[in-house]
Amino acid sequence: MKANAGGNLEPQHVYGRDHFIDHLWQTLELQSILQSGERRTGKTQILRKMLQQPRPGWKPVFHDLEKIHSAIEFAELVFNDIQQFLGTATRAKNVIQRWFEHNETDYINLKGRTWKQLLNAAVNDLDKASQNEKLVFLWDEVPWMLDSICRHEGLAVAAQVLDAIRSLRVEHSSFRVILTGSIGIHHILARLSAAGIPTPAINDLYHAHVPPLNPADAVHLATDLLTGENIRCSHLNDVAHCLAQEVEYQPFYIQHIVAHLRLKQASVTPDQQPELSVPQLKQHLATCTSAPPDHDHLLQLLRLLNADHYITRNTHGHFNFRSQLIRRWWKLDQAL
Amino acid sequence: MNTAAQTQTGHHPVSRFAPHQTPPLVLNAISVNTHRLLTNLQEQITANLPSGSTHHVLLYGPRGCGKSHILTLLWHSLHSSTQTAEKLQIAWLHELQTITSLPQLLLAVYQSLALHYPHDYSHDWLNQLLEHAPADVAEILTRRLAARFTNRRLILFIENLDQLFTGLGSQGQKQLRALLQEQPFACLISTTRQLFQSVTDRNQPFFGFFQPIEIPPLSLQHTRQLVSAVARTRHKPALADTILSPDFLSATSTLHQLTNGNPRACITFATLLTDTAPEHVSTAICGTIDDLTPDCLLPLSELSPLQRQIMQLLSEHHSAINPKEIARRLLTEQGSVGKQIRLLAESGLLTSRQRGRETWYEIKDTLLRLACQHCTPGLTPAIVHFLLHWNQARLLRQTPAQLPMLLAENAPPYNAPGDPADKFAAIFLLHEQLDSLQNGIRQMLDMLQPLTAARLLPLAVGLLRSLPKLAQCRFAPDRLRDCAAAVLQQTAQFPQFQIAGRLFQTGVRCIISGNQAEFVPLVQLERTILQQALNPATAVDTQPVNPPSGFPPAPLAPAPDAPAPDADDDHSC
């Protein structure tokens, strides 16, 4: 497997997300979902994997909503997706039925309706349809769409869009959606609230936070990438462990580092963390400082560093940094 | 401007500004440090072809660093490979194309495809399409492209991605990103002079979207290989061989230092070089600066008046300057100067160093600085001539020091034969008082009458090379200050001593203080010279190098005996 940081991955190359995705499908049976996570944690890749490998009985439709700048564009998108899902025969039946029931030809004309009418009509059609599959919208970059609507049509319209999506979720059991985005939706909600438009727009959603990979999956990914890129490693397993651990098991950064190593074409050796005993520390301090602390003073210092979560002591009594991030920060700060 | 370095009828032109105009064979022949990067890009693209994966790359580096050269080579290799030719098509958006919306971008992509694959893309269809509204054009083009690239991949080369993103604006960027996410049929291989906010700011849509790859400057070895390779394409095998020999190392070192290993400058130099005699080399280097000046100065045209004033001041001044001094010299408020300096630094035109709480700024690109000086009457790039002599003395005159012999003879050293560095060192040793030091230097200068540039420049270089010997003497600080004062007093009237005198003074301060904090105000190039002067033991690889691999066969040029692969090829990023 080749390293690909930032690009779109094949579903089989999205490692360590199967359990999380299973959880999302199970949740969708009951309610819609708000998927959150830091940037570059793989939220979009999870949606894409769900799109490409849907669970039986589900028909996912993926959209990156950052292209949407108005409420009507959004409603038209949803309407078109639902019409596409329902198929030609159902669409024609719905049009004729509306014409007989309401005698309103403007229902046939898409441009004659307000965005709310359009949304409701589309989801009503979805409710009435007896499809073998259930439609689920996978909406990426929702906060950016709302931000754009705020700027183009005002905060009130953005709040209405959020409320409309919520009422569709609540009133129509057939309407399922996963909302996600690069920036947190709470930023938009805070802006609305500050402007005096508080909205309970997401209180019915299940909040799913995308975690880092579990260590085994992260190491698996690192191993496959290092192997796929033919990167020479002194000890492949150690290097993969070290790499995964250094980036706190975030797949994007594992991909990035391997891509970088590929360009450097250097052989890789894991940077072993030395674990030092108190006598070893004393010996080291004696060589590098003019006034090394005495035994009691050193123990006191180690206790304080331990209490402050900088270092930790293993079962053999050896000391080490508590986390790789602290160690890395220390090395950078001290220009080591 | 002569863009194609076509020197004689029948020679293959090497275009410095439009690599796609250069024949692929020649382009490949002058590629000295791109092999690994190209292989990587090609492997990555090939690996993604059978799958639905897309991988986006952003190559970045300053003007003339070879970004378009790499794109052109990639274009040729993807089209000539049986693995990829049928499975992809390439659309190329060149740097002069101005695009301000997604529909325009899609139109440009289609037009590029129609240009390169006329059988697959109809101009008539496009003309009819233009009757529609722009939003409809975008939708129709998206559908059409998505359908065309169901079973193959669109590789989109975009030059100056930063300009495209500026043109698209925030809304257009989001539309583009949404398109690439929803319809992953395109891989972007793009270039930019430097990383910019749209790709580095985590709040921007394209944050983390591209794999950024920095195009590093040429190493000295690669500079030598490139200059030699261009000489070979000009049917000058003897010149090409000489360029690779240790005898020519000082010339290529000078070129490398002055141009920061800029490939475009190296190609220009190589096309201007007719002979390896020193006077021809200095003429070719000055000609290179002259030739590239319009291109180098191009970024200045986009600056505000105050920014241009700052750039002008920094180019005229021999050292780096702090904002307070810049404001004083420009009769402006320090606050407004500080803001403009920050903007210039963010745009990659300035670089800074800190000493204590002070920040010192200088023009980042030595070539731009030289170009500014070149255009300013009265400012001659004296550094070119000094550097040529400096490198020659440093790299070729590795003779043992004559100092003990001079002292043993107990004679005035200034009329003795030998290295000027030894003469200076002996004068500093023998004369203890400021007056007698000055007399000693004056007598040495008198001995050299008439004082031509050819005699003074080696002497100026010798002065600087005497610094390590001066450091070994462990003189008292007052005695060292006397040395510097004596030198400045006696050489102030000679322009050839300006650089050496200035650096000598700074070097003496470094010896007194025992650290290199004094280096901070020096510009990059002079810092390098002083470091070399104070640490002459720094290893210099004077070994001959091989021509680059993949050199075209005869009759274009004789094949090298051993076209070694680029063992030291390094594309660090």
C-alpha cells in the first residue's frame, strides 16, 4: 500500500474504522448522528467507506456541503437526491397524486416553491415510498454550509435551516442523516446564540467522536505503508510501533510521515526511549552539570516531576517521559 | 529576453522559462536532482490508477527552482509509459492562466484536454456549451468530465496554485474541494512558490489536502553536473569535462553561492560560458545576473510603495537591518514599517534573524538582492569578483602556511613571496603598536605598485584568510582592535577591500567575544564567507563528479564513460 496523506482512499485502505462504522450503522437504525473530530482525523474517509460499502438495506448518499451557499440550493440538493432515490415511476406517481389532491401545478415546477416547501415535499415523498432500502444522507462540511448561509442570507436563515433539518429528523422516521464537518458545528450554534437565536438544532443527534486508531490498527497501518513503500527499516515492527506512537495513532500523520520517508529514501531506525535508573541518572548528571544534585535532592526532583505528570516510573524503578509528546516538546525546546 | 538558450544553429535549445519547449531528451539530460522525486510521483500516480484513490501533491520552491521542469518531465514520462498512457489524461493549467471561478476552472480543464487530446474532446461541443449560463456550464462540464473519467484518471497540473486559489476566493475554493471530494476522478499535481494560507491554515478548506514537497536548491555537486550537462547539450564536450574538474570548482562554487543553487541561473550561466578562463567566468556570472534581473524583479511589481522602499533599502545596504533603522532611514513610523516587513517576510521575500530582542532583516534571495543592486546606478555587485577570488584561494591554494618560514627569516614579510594571508599574519605578529601596524600594511601595499584590481583582490582575500592565524595568536583585545583599525585605515580607499575589510572587522569582534553573535547583522552570503574564513578546516569536496545519468546518446553528446546514478540525489522536503 502506498502512502496517501490527504487524498481519497479506497475503502480497504481505511484501517481500523470497521468497529466505529458498525457502531454508526447500528445507531442509524434508531437516530441520526453528529460525527465530530479534529481536522484530518479521517471523518470524511469514514463517510466514504460507508458510501462505498453500505450495510444491506441502506442507500447512502454523500455530499460535501461546502459548495452550498443558500437555503434553496440546499433544499434543491436534498430534493434531487430523494427524487433520484425514489426512481422515475414513483416520482411520476407523486406528481400526478399531488396534482389530483391539490390541483396545484406549481408542485410540478421546482422553481415555484420555497426552500421549506421543497424540503417537506421531498421528505413526504420519501415517507410514502415503499422502498427496499432506506436512504441515509452523509453530509460533510455542514458547518461551512451554515457559515456560508449566515454570510449570504443572514443568521436567521441559517437557524431556520438547522431547525428544518431537525424537524425533518423528528417528524419523519424515514429521514436519517450523518452530519459532520471540518469545523465544529458548535461554532455556528454559538454565533446564533450570541445573536439571540438559540436553537436546539442538534439535541436529538447521537454524538459520535472519531477517536484515534487503536494501537494495533495504527501499527498495522504503519507496517503496511512502510512495506508498501519499500522503506528500509532496521526493525520493521519497532519502527511501525514507534511511528504510530509518535503521532498518537492518527492515521493522517502516519501516512504523512511514511510519504516523507519515501521521498528521503533513508533507512529508518526507531528512536529508542532510554529508561534510566536513579544511579544512571546520577551518573549522567555528574558528567553534564558542574553541580549535580545529591541523592536526596535528585529523588525529590523526580518525585515532583512524576507528580506533575512529566515523567513516569516503571515497575523496575526506571524513569521515562510520561508521553511521547512531552518528550518531543522537551527535545525541540532544548534543541536536542 | 532570450528565453531559449539556443547558441548555435542545430543545437538543442534549453528553455529556461518554458521547459515544455525543450525537447524531452535534452530536458532529461539536464535533470540532475529530479530523478527520485519523479520516480516517486510516477509510482504514486500509477499505484492509484486501478483504484478509486486520489492523491494530491503540491510542489513548492522559489522561482526557477525547477517546478515546471519536473511537471514537464512527469508529463513526458506518464505519456510514454505503457502502464499509464492509456489510463490517464493530463490537463495542464499554466501559470499565465487567470481563473476566478469554478466554471472557468472546469472550462480551462476541458480546453486543455481538447488541446492535447483533440480526438476525445470536441471544440464544437464546447462552443455550444458556452451558450448556457455559467452555473449550468459548470454542472454540465462536471458531469461530462466525471463520465469521461469513470475508468481512467484525470491528472491536473496546476502551476501557481496560490494564484488560482486567490482568484477562486473562499467560495470557489470550497466549491472546488466539494467537487474533488464528491467526484474523485482527478489528482492534482500543483506548484507554488511557497506554502500559503489556504493550505497551511487549519481553518481553510484545503488544509492538509495536499502532500507538500519542497524542491530543494541544487547542491554544489548538482550545480557542477547541471552546468556541465548544459555545456554538453551545446556540443562542447571539452568545456563540459573541464567544468567537472577540480580546477573549475571555485567558479561553480561562486555560482552556487550567488544563486543559492538555482537551476535556472545555472542554465543561464552555462549557456553564457564560452571558456573556463577566470575573466570569462566572471563575465558569464555577471551576464547571468543581467539576464535574470527582469525575472528576479518581477515579484517587486506586486508590492506597495513602502514595501518597495524597504526592499530597495535592504538591497543597497551591505548588511541586514532592524525595523527601527529601516524606519529611521525611510523617514517613516516604525509601526507601519514593522507591519510591511512582516508581510514581506510572510510572502517569502525577507528572512530574519534575532539577536537578543532585536530582529534583523535581509532579502532572502541572494539573486534578487544582486538584481536590485544591478539596476541601481553606482552599486556594482563587487561580491562577484571577490567571491571568485575567495573561492579560488580557499579551494585551490591549499598550500601549507608559510608563516613560520617568514618569521624565521626575521625580515619584513611584505616583500617576501607567498600567500597574502601569511603576509598579513606576519605583519600582525611583528608589529605591536597601531602606528607600526599601519606602516607595515602601507609598505606592503607600496610594494605591490601599481595597485590594480588583479593585485588588490587576492590581497583582500588574503586579509580575510589571515583571521584564523590571528585567532591562534591570542592577542589582547586591544591589540586585535588595533589590527582591525590599521587595516581599515590603510585600505579604506580601495573598493576591492570593502567586503574583506568589513568582514575582517566582524571577524575580529568574533575572536574577541568568543562567539558568533556578531554574525547576525551580516547578510547570508557574507556570513558564509566569514564562517569559511574562521573555520578553514571545513571539508570541501574537490573531487571530480560524474555527469548526470540519462544523458542523451551521440550525436547530441558523447556518452560518459560511467554515468553513475545520482548517489547523492537528495530531495529532502
